[in-house]
Amino acid sequence: MTARSVLVLNSGSSSLKYQLVDADSEEALASGIIDRVGEEWSNVQHVVGDYKATRTLPVADHTAALETVLGLFAELGPHLEDAGIVAVGHRVVHGGTFFTRATVVDDAVEAAIESLVPLAPLHNSANLTGVRVARRLLPGVPHAVVCDTAFFAGLPPETATYAIDREVAREHQVRRYGAHGTSHKFVSTEVAAFLGRDLAELRTIVLHLGNGASASAVRGGAAIDTSMGLTPLEGLVMGTRSGDIDPAVVFHLHRNAGMSVDEIDDLLNRRSGVRGLSGVTDMRELHALRASGDADAELTLAVYAQRLKKYIGSYLAELGGLDVVVFTAGIGENDDVVRARALEGLEHLGIELDPERNAGRVKQPTVISREGSPVTVAVVPTNEELEITRQVLAVV
């Protein structure tokens, strides 16, 4: 059989992550990351099977980063000319209302991504740079973009619409777009297959818990609500982001604390959440502080869990019942304490966690609810690169 693969690229403002995925076996053939792009020295990592190569070298820009990646494949393998690359898939954070599915890139698509930069200035600009560089250096294959917002593009109007002046909202594209959609789509589909359930009949709450965190309500494979909004600031408590907050806090801090819009932006996005409450962002550090008797750390976990419960309850109501709660991403997959605290006291809703099944890190799809629990609770590791691969193959 002729080899077929997809090269998945994720260009950040100062990084380039990549993965080469076999189109048929869905195995990751190689992966890596270059960070600190544009600084004096960059860290480079290339992984093939059990072999990991790490280097430190200057990488001036994203063109140099992709050239470095191509050089690593040529030197360390697998050789791209033998891998049968059929497409390059690009992660783009914000697709607005333009991109509801994977889309083959042309000049018009590039222009549309650029027009959305005001909605995600740090992300979309970097994503677009990666697309342009890759199209220039890899011109012989189709390129396609998969947007984080695409899974939520079909939210019901009553969910997507904010109750502000409709003309202002239309002119400035103010609505709920969501984020982490690629992960939410992958996990909600995978959990149905893992449980042997019909996706079309399943009512699922997905909890994507990492440094950034989001929840979604999924009915029959389609999202009907999500916690993130116009930007990734809305919703759950996160590593450095506040999540839901009274909008008047912004006015209060501006008028009474003399803080500028940029200072408040920095506060809510970078100095709030777990960091703002406890002084740390890593949940392992938070648990260590709790073990030492730190009251702020204990309060932080309580606030974090309370917000999760609030969304679980509201989504159960929206879904009209619940079949599955599924945890994913770094915290969701690895932190049994967070999982337990998030579901504590929800037995009356049919959510019954099994402490033994829940114990420890989870590396493969696993049921962690009690036998006979009316609602199944599971952990499903996310794989956004594989989801991008699947969506790209569907359009090229």
C-alpha cells in the first residue's frame, strides 16, 4: 500500500508545533516543537518513536522554523518523500463565521483569516504566518485550515447571541464563538465509539481542563452550548484567566483603581484564575500548597470546582438529561482530585464517581463512574492533531 500522511502544523506567536500522522493507521509517525522562535536561541525537539532529539540553535523566524523542521525530517526521519504527504493541516484559532469545517487554503482564505485577527490578535496572526510560510515551502500539496471555533459555529442563536445592542453586535462581530472546538469534537466522538453508543442519541458534557479550560454541551454530536465566548476569557476558572466575571468589574477597576483597559486586560487574562487566587498555575503545585495547609490554595480548588459544577448543572438542564460526562486535556486526564471535587455532591443528578476507577492519571479511554451509575463518567485523552488530520482528509 502506498504511504499516505498529513503534516499538521500549529504556529504560535513564538513557536511551531508539528506532527506527521499516518492517514490510514492514524499513528503519529513523528512530532516536535520549536519554541522561542525569533529569540537569540530556540529550543528544538523532534520525536520519532522512542527516540527524542533535542537541540538549541538560533531560529530567526517562522520561515527558519519550518526550514529547520524539514531539515530534521531529512536528517532523523521519517523522510517526507517516503511518507506520501497528501496534505498539510493548519490549526487556526479563530474562524469567525467564515469557517465551519476544514477548508482548503487559497488567497481568499488567507484574507479571511487576516480579517479575523482583531478577534484573536495573538493567535490568528501567528497562525496565518505559518500558513503562508508553509504554502511557500511546501507548494506541491494542498493546505487546509481547521479552526478551533468551527465546532461551535452552529450553536443555536439563543446560545450564540449576547443581549447587547444588536447593531453594535453585528458591526463588531460580537457573539459567542467558543474555543478548543477541535478537542471537544474529537472527545465527544471518541467517547461514543469507546462506549459503543450511538453518537446521534448521546447527550454529553465535555470538560477540557488544561491551563486554558472550557466546557461544552453536545447533543447528537453537535454542540449546543460552550463556556468560552467572544474570546477564551469567558467561562471556567483557568490557569491565569478569571473566567466568568461581572462586566462591571472592568468599569469599577478603571474608575476607582485608575487601571487602564490594557492593565485590566492583563489582570483578567494573565494574573487571575488559579494564579491570581493562589500564586501558582500548576495544579501539582496547588495540591502541594493545600497539603501544607495553605488556606488560599484550598479556596482556589473550591472556586475551581464550584465553577465546574455550575456548568455541569446548567448544561444538564439545556440537554434535557445527561448520558456522559467526559474529562480531557492535561488536568482532566491527570488530576483525579480535580475530577472528584468537580463531581462531588452530584449523585442526586445520577453522577456517581468510583474512587478506585478515578485514582491516578489516565492514558487511555477509561470509565471512572460506578457500575450502574445512571450517567457514565469517562476520561478520554484528547488528540487535536488526529482530529485535524481527519477533517483535512475529508476535504482534500
